[in-house]
Amino acid sequence: ELSGVIRIAGFSSIMRSLIIPKLTSFLRKNPKVQIEFSTYEMYELPKLLKQNNADFIITDYFLNQPQVEQVQISEEEYVIIEPQKYKSIPHTFIDHDQFDNATETYFKFIKKKVDYNRIFLGDVYSIIDGVAAGLGKAVMSKHLIENDKRFNIVKSNKRYIRPVVLSYFHQNYYSPVMTKINEILTS
């Protein structure tokens, strides 16, 4: 029976929707394995790995750090969502915080100059609720809202796809728990 502690840190739109579901069966079969799931802002994740505060991190880009193993485990498509029920506050987009660049990078990718105001709601699920309440629009991971009748997806001529990347330090030896979790997340 496997045992040990593994720390996995990632960004909010992927931890609850992909990472935890992928590992639940394994965790039920191995109750002596303890996983610490943590959600952070994207810019905080590389530092967690570098300072050994996480065994694995999940980002939406490939790190440029020596000795770091990286595997793309999935991808996310980002879309603009607006409320179905309310008219949103004009020219307003909702992000996590002032360092969240999802809206900016989306418009840069589709090569569209847009002037907009920003409000911040802290995490992806608060942003979803804020859009549903009419506080503004948001650039959102499509898989989180595609079956949610509270939203319209704003049509675009280009698909904005970002990788979901699992990163961890290269080691000469990986514990059996770390090896198994890596295998599950990369399959």
C-alpha cells in the first residue's frame, strides 16, 4: 500500500475541474497517501516549486527553469462570457486581481484593441458568479461554463488555447507515490 505526502499547487480553473477528479479514485484506493491541493495565482506557482513548497505545479505555460521536468497534460480554451439574464456593466471585464492577465492576453491573441475597465473578484468561481450577476464580462475557461445556461459565449474568429503543464524538479529518484501521481496526471 502506498503512503506519503505530495503537495500539488495549481491555478483555480484547473485544480477543481481536472486535477482533483483525476486523482480521486487513486486516493480512495490509497488512504495512506495524503495530498495537499493548493490553488494560487499563476505568477505565484514557479516560486512555490523553486522554494520546494510544492512537489508538482500546474501552469498554463512552460517554465523556463533548468532541472524542471514539464509535461503538457491538457489544454484549456478561453472564451469571453457574458450574462444571459442581465445586461453587464459596459466595457467592464472581471479578473482575479491586478496581476491576472487573462483578459489582456486574450485580446492580444485575437489582435483586437479594446478599452475596458477591470474589477477583481479573487478566484475563478467568484468571477463566474460575478458575470452571472451582470457585473461585467470575463475571459473564462470554456470547460467551466459551456453547459451553464446563465451565460452567452461571445463569438470569435480565433480559438484561444492555452496548455495545461505539469512541472516538477528532475530527481535521480522519485518516490513510488510521486511516480504514481505523475503517471495518473500525465495519462
